Amino acid sequence: MDDRSLTHGSSLEGPLEANQILEALLEASPAAIMCSDCAGNMTLWNPAAERMFGWAAEEVLGRQLPSIPMDRRDIYRNMRAGVLRGEKFSGQEVRALTKNGSMIPISVTLAPLRNACGDICGAIHVVLDLTSRKQTEDRVRLQAAALESTANSVVITDRAGRIILVNPAFTTITGYSAQEVAGKNPRILNSGKHSRAFFEDLWRTIVTGQVWRGEIINRRKDGLLYTEEQTITPVRDDQGEIAYFVGIRQDITENKKLTQQLAMAQRMESIGQLAGGVAHDFNNLLGVIIGYCEMLQEDLVEDERKRKQVEEIQKASHRAASLTRQLLAFSRQQVLEPRVLNLNSCVVEIEKMLRRLIGEDIALRICMNSALGLVKADPGQISQVLMNLAVNARDAMPRGGKLIIETANVELDETYALRHPPCSAGRYVLLAVTDSGMGMSPETKGRIFEPFFTTKELGKGTGLGLSTVYGVVKQSGGYIWVYSELGKGSSFKIYLPRLDGSEWQNQPKESAPELLRGTETVLLAEDDPSVRTLTRSLLEQGGYCVLEAENGDHALEIAKQNRAPIDLLLTDVVMPGISGPALACEILTIHPEAKALYMSGYSGSFGFQTGLIPDGAHLLQKPFSRITLLQKLRSLLDVRDEPPPA
């Protein structure tokens, strides 16, 4: 044996030319080739073996194979014994040890090595490193797992647009199985909502190798429409030709609904702020007109013609005040008088009026839950809500139909709340008004609560009915949702928070105020000169002693200088400088005997809901009549504070 014939050691014998060929093969082979004798000592170790395992030939030749892990040596020993008996082991996948201590996946072929006489003189090992292949397999496996688990729909088509693969999310979103769509074009999802030019542009983009991104309205297997955000990417083959298209699709139907609801809520809020501001200023003017009309009527008792003229002015003022109350209802800035009530009683009380209102060609059906929970709301405003919804339903059924009013106890879960922001999960009482009328388009449905928006003819409506409903429900802490389709009627569902026992059992009983004159001292703080002058006149006609202040700071100065008792502070809520509630706190430290009554035509943003006015405070809604003012004063002044316990 001539060891010099192989640079990395060999016991092979043969002609020089054969050795040269063998050496060239061993040098060039990408596979690790090793030989061992019958005792297991290595007799050949080619360069690929050095690269694969890290040991040089001189470190290995004449020694046992070092790459066998300790826990695999018995298995290797048995395999080598089988080889020495003439057996062959092909493509065995195992893990081998390298010089640096790491483990690599390999494929091993073991075969007997024979001498010139044909006798087995050892074993030959041919080893392939599977690291790259395993990494590729792992990557493919991870990609497949990601494809299976992703929430986005994935569609892969060939160059002609035929579907060759979809993931489970596609089935979840569309309702079609992979078998149903295999070989078909994605146009099976076509909703008909896009023009031919839309799809021609899409196809032109992707066949030229560009990525297409956009929104598409598609149709599920069950017929329901949904909106997807799609990215379609061309995939090229080894020759650089487009072979496939990969579409990643995200269902954004719910997101678009939430975005639209948020935009609508923001629009309604801004409109409400504008409407409330206008109503506030207008109420001040109306209060002056109504107040002086009342005073003129007393002076014109003997002049019938002029007295009736004043009455007409007063009637017009009251109609204008009614419009401002509707604006305030929409903007959630009206003063409510909530109390604990059962909505069934509101429905029963107004049922007869509703039947007269809707006419004989509309069948009214009332379905009430006999075990209905209690809510806290203004009964008068709830009746107004029912009236407005009934009128709206009547106008939607010019040829007659059905009107259904229902009450029920409901539980709204987190899923419902997430899909209907800003709703909160919890226990509610449902008041539903459903009609079989003409229904509404999505565009109309998106604007029905806006003040002055109406689909009726000019002069047939103010556009404030549904905006009033919206405001009352919101100010009562509830939510209102509309379900409507053209030709399929409409359903308005109102959810008001349901009270538990602790919230209503100890509600104080209301006492009816008496109309009485008074002699007490009232500190009047109002920044509007017209309103202040009128209010002073009304108070003085009622017998009260009035201390007049043009703003909060002036009122505070008067209170400090006045040593006599001040029985009541009558103050506007919003004034330049110190506000009405802040003024009341200051006054009560100087005159603890005083009671506080707030006047407001714009109290929502600055009232109970924001915490500016303390809970339990007394409010007088502008514009007010003399009788309303005096009744409110007496209801406060006639209640004596109980002495503190001894």
C-alpha cells in the first residue's frame, strides 16, 4: 500500500492512473467520503469530510470515527457490524457531531469495502450534509404554518388567473372551501359593485409585473357583501417570467363600519355644539320677549285688540322656544327631570294618542315585557321620543302598514359593544319602534339624526324630530341604533341603562311646588342685560327683594358687602369670569343660609354630565315664564333645612 498516492491518506492499491482518478474524485466530491478498516479505524478522509466535520485527515486517520455522538455509538457499531457481514445501509438520516461540538443533520450510506480478492476489508462511508435542505424544509414548513394560521385570506393563482391554492382564512371569510374554488377564477366573488374598467386596470397592473393595492367589495357564498383590502403581487419563475399571482386579502368590513360610526359621532358632536350655542343665545332673546309679553298682557286687560296682538307675539315666541328645545335636546343640553320609571307605563299612557296620530290604515301592535326593568329618564321626553318615532314611521307608510312597539330586558355583551361604539356592555331596557314602511338607503340612514336634515317636501317637516330623539336618548345615558333597508322598513332600537335595586329604592318623592309670593332676598347674577332686567322685574312683581349683579365677580362683591341674610342665589351657569357653580361655592362660604338656583339655556356641556354643576343642583331652563320662575323659587325656599344632630 502506497500512502503517498493519496494526499489525505489511503490504503488503496492500483495503477498510478487509477489512483490519480480516485484522488481527483475524492478531492472534488461534495459528499464526505470516509473509509474504515475492520477494526473501525479510519483509513480515508477526503476534503469534504474535513469541511463538514472540522477535523483534518491527520487528526482522524488510524483512529475511530470521531463524529458519532455518544448516544448513537451502539447504533453505529451495529450498522458497521452489518456492513462487515456484507449488508448495505443507504440514506440513513442521523445527526453527527462536529469538531466545534455542534450537531448537524446528515444522510449516511454505508457499504462494504472489498480488496482485490473480493474479501471485505472495511467499510466506506458516503455522507451528505442535510443542513441546507433541513433549513429549507423548516422554512417551507413555517411558511405553510403561517399560511394556515394567518387571519388574512390568501389566494394564489396561476398566470391565467386560475386558483391553485387558498388558505383556511379564505374559507372562513368567503364560505367557499378550497375544493370549490380550485381551478376557478376569483371572479366567483364578484359583487357587481365595481365597473369593468376597475378590473381591467387591476389586471393591467399585475400582468406588467406591478403590485396592485386597493379595496374590493366582494360577495360571500351566502350572498352577503364584505369589503377587502387587497394586495396582489406577481411571482416570477427562474426565467424571470410571471408564473403566479399571490393575493393577500384583509376583511375590513367591520373596520369601515367603525370608522363611519366614529365619523358620524364626531360630526354629530360638532353639529350639536353649534346648535347648542345658537339655542343658548336665542333662548336669552326669547326669554326677554316672553317675559315682557306677560307683563304687557296685565297692562292691556281692557284693550282686547292689543292684548290679542301681544298673545300672538307670545305664541310665536313659544313656538320658537319649542324649536330651541329640540336643538338643545339634540345637543344634549336641555334640562331634564329624570325619575325612576317603567317604560311600559310611558307606552300605555301614550298609546291612545299614538293610535289617533298614525291613522286607521296603520295597524299598531304593542308587545311589552311584563317583568321589565326600571330606568331613570324624563317621562315627558320619553313620550316625545315615542311621538317622534311614530310620526316618522307614519310618514314612511303613506299607503298604510304595521307599526310595532316593543319593550324588553337585554344584556349587551362585549362583542356587541365592540361592534357598536361607543356602546358599553351591560344590562339595558330595550324600547324598539319598527315599521313596515319604505325603508332608507345607507346614505339617508347615515344622516337622519342631523338637525334640519329631512327627506320630506318643503314645509312638511323641520328635520328636528329624529335629532330630538337622538339627543334625549344620549342625554339619558342610552344608545340608539337604526336598522333599515330600502323596501324593508325600519327599526329604531333604544337601549337605556337598567337600574338595580340600590339605584332606585331610595329615590326621594317629588313634592309639587305652590305658586306663592315671597319676601325673601334674592341675589341675581346674569351677564345678559336684557335677561337680567326682565328677571329682576319678575322677581320684584313677586314681592322679592332683589340684589342685581352683572356677573359673578360683581355678585361676589355684593355678597361680601351685604351683611343681611341672602336667602337665594339665582345665577346663570355660564358667565364671563367666575361661573355660576363656582360663584355659588364662594357665596355659600359667606352666606351659608343661601340656596342656589341655576338658570341655563346651554347646560349640557357645562352641566351634570361634565361635573361642572354638582349633583343635586337645581336648574331653571331658559326661556322661563314668570309662573315657572316663582314656582321654582318657592319649591326651594319653602324647604327648611333640618338642624344638625345634637
